[in-house]
Amino acid sequence: MFNQLNPKIDSNQSWCYQIRLRGHLGPQWKEWLGALDITLEENGDTLLTGPVADQAALHGLLKKIRDLGMPLLSVICIEPGPAAASDV
């Protein structure tokens, strides 16, 4: 079995992701993380939510999160949406 490009995926779509981290991330990281919303949960986790242009952008974002030194708990793709003008 080999990987094929999925013809159903539209390159004019960005994808919305939820990324869960263990620990609370301060609001000063908002600009560094771009368009992601930061939600501090009562259980001590941080939930990052927002659009990611493509797989390359997702991997870049995950590298940034790795550099924070916070444990990564989950990465969930929520839904596709129209790409922002800067994504095209």
C-alpha cells in the first residue's frame, strides 16, 4: 500500500486544530503562536485552537510547541474552512 494525494482535499482550505498541552501557557505567547486562541482550562491544561494553513505550517507550529518544553497531550483536526488570504 502506498500514499496517494487525496483528490478530495481542496488546497484553498485551511484546517482548524485543537492542540492540548499540560500546564498553563501565559498570554504573552499569543503573538508568538499567531492566530491560535489560548484557553486555560481548570484542570491545568492549555488548549490552543485555530486555523493552520497546511501540513508544513502544522509541523512548524508543533516545533514551536516543542521548544516551549510543555508536554503535548493531543492534536485534533476539527474541521476544514476557507483559507485566509495570507494562506493562498
